Amino acid sequence: MSGPVPGGGAVDGVVYDPLVAGDAMRCAELERVLFRGDGPWSAASFLSEIGSGHTTCLAARSEGTLVGYAVLAALGRAGDREFEVHTIGVDPAFRGRGIGRTMLRRLLAVADAEAAPVVLDVRTDNVPARALYEAHGFEVVGLRPRYYRPSMADAHLMVRPAHHGPDAGGGDSS
């Protein structure tokens, strides 16, 4: 499933392309900054996802440096699939530039190509992420108490129903 990234290329000086094995260490470094209290992924975890046939792994690069990453997993067989956002992360120095939004839209385009629903988990106290997901059609459908380890933080389970058509990504054009 790892293949061409939907809508690859540069947006506002940021290049979006597939994650490659050489990105795993940088991804793990960003994970430790972004998710230090919630069991950040290791380089080995990223290598596993990048090498998997059922994931879409996206990179955001500024001047050749990895500044963001996202992983989407396909669950089930073609024609009867759902997708799960495994992770999205943006270097804190690059936040507020729409990188996370752009990566999410590109992941959603993969699911939309199959008219499949998308699920994800987000910390209940991560208000900016939850707002981003809600702006793209996700709804809270459940609570996962003490989901994140070792912090024991709760997570919202969010679902975005299957979408059809070119404007399926939701939200505005910014």
C-alpha cells in the first residue's frame, strides 16, 4: 500500500512525499519531543510501518529536513476497508503553517479513493488536534480510559464516515 503520496509535491515551500527508511531516526526524534509522556514510537516502529504493505506513510520536508510525518493504515480487504490514522506529528518549530492539515487531507484522500471510513484516537486534552479532526468531519464516538501509556491519559475514539468525491476532505481551503 505504501506508494505514491496523493497530491505529492511542494506546498508553501514544504515538500510532501513518502517516508523512507532513512527517515525513521528523525521521526523517532520528533516523537520523543511531541509525545514524550505517551510512549513515543521508536525508529524500529517507524521502519515497520514504512515497510508495511498496508500503510501510507507521508513525510513533510522543509529545505530537505523532515518536519512532519503521518501514517495511515488500511484495515480489511479492498472494497470492504476502513482506515486508521496511526500518527501525525509536526516539528514544533513548524506548527501553525498548515502542515498537519495538509498531511491529514492527503491521508483522507487515500480513504476517499475507496469511499472508506477513517478512525483515530486522540488525547482528550489535545484540543488543537481534536479541532483539526472535527473540521475534517470526524466525530467523537467513544472514550478510551487510560489509553495512553505511561501517562494514563484518556483518548477520544473519533470516526469520519466514508466520503465520496473530490471535496471529501472537508474543512476550508486554507
